Amino acid sequence: MSNAVQVLAAGSLRHAFPAIIDAFGHEYGIGISLTLGPAGLLRETIEAGARFDLFASANMAHPRRLVSMGLAEDAVCFARNRLCVLSRADLGLTMENFLAVLSDPTVKIGTSTPGDDPGGDYAFEVFDRIEAVHPGKGAAIKSRTRLLVGGRNSPPTPAGTGAGHLITTGEADLMMSYYSNARFLESDSSFRIVELPREFSPEVEYGMAVRTDADEHTKNLWDFLLSTFAQQILQMAAFRPIL
């Protein structure tokens, strides 16, 4: 696969990108090598010299940074997601008592790792929004938060378990999560998925960029990701399309 298009993509795209890449490969007859991981860490590997053709991040900041460094070009948003809270069902979390529950010092709050993974950056943005409206509360919540996933030193979790496993094992009572991931536990009565109050909800944009002087195959993949067909796959995976 040394001649394949090298795609580095945010781990939260794991339920959408394989189908998109498979469809692209069938249409164009082009091989794709897909590497998934925390987008911040993937960006660091690119900066350190890792080969890539297309980088897909769970935020816009990382692709834009690569563009600013001359390592990539054409950073654009190709999908949107939303942050929610996955909690133990018996915690009784609702949108109405969201702030009260998170402010309870006995409640264990888990997030991904800011800097290494955009999911953590979005979660901390929620806490900053709380702080702006309720001085002291957001800072206190942030200080109690456990950085459980998405970091360079995060302990491994069993494949396919993620946030649900961390709640089941008692590492957290609730996890800040992308809805595209949390939705798989909607039918499990042990958990509850709660939307964030609008005033605290960040805008979650996924951005992509291609390496400088990308070849025609890479640019074809770029166009394909923005096509109606790929956007429909993203929508079926609970992302919000840009079309």
C-alpha cells in the first residue's frame, strides 16, 4: 500500500470513514491507507515528518495550523458533530439539572484530553462557557475533571467500549462525548444521553486539509468527501452534513 493515498483521521470518524473510503476505492480504483487517532497527536506526527496526503480532524484548528506551517493547503469544514453527556442512568441527569449535577463535587466527570484530542478541547470549552455565566462554577468543574481518553498517556480501554466502559467500571459517572459515539448506547438502559443546554454547547466542526502539492488521487478524495454521497454516509453515522 506504499502508493496508496495516506489518510490520517480523527478517531471519532471510525464509524463513517471506512464506508466512505471503501466507496471511493470502488469508484476510482485507488488504494487508501487509513490511520485513526486523536487529531492533535496525528497533527504532531505530521509536523514531525510523518507522511500524509489528507488529514481529517475533529476541529478546524489543527488543519489550519498545518496550512499556516506550509505543510498543507485548503483547510475546509467537511462535517459537523455535537457534544453531549453520556451518564449513568441512575445519576438522574437531565438538561434542566445539568449544571447542578456537574457542580456536585461527588460526581466524577470524565473527558478526553485537551490538546491531544479535540474532544477534550470541546469539553473544556463547555466549562469555560459555564464559567463565563456562573463565575467559579466552570473553574471548579474543570479542576475536578478526569482526563481519561484521547491522550498520549491515556490507559487503553477494551476495543469498542470507550466511554461506556469507563462509566461501567466507575472511572466516571458521566463522560462528555460526541453524539456520533454516544448514540450506540441509546438502547442500553444503564446509560442516559443528555443534550447540552444551548448556551453551553460548542460548535463542533470537522476540518480537512491536503498536503501541499497533493496529487490528483488525493484531490479526488477531497472532492469525494464533499460530495452528496459521502455527506449522506456522514449523516447516517450521526454527523451533521455541510450540504
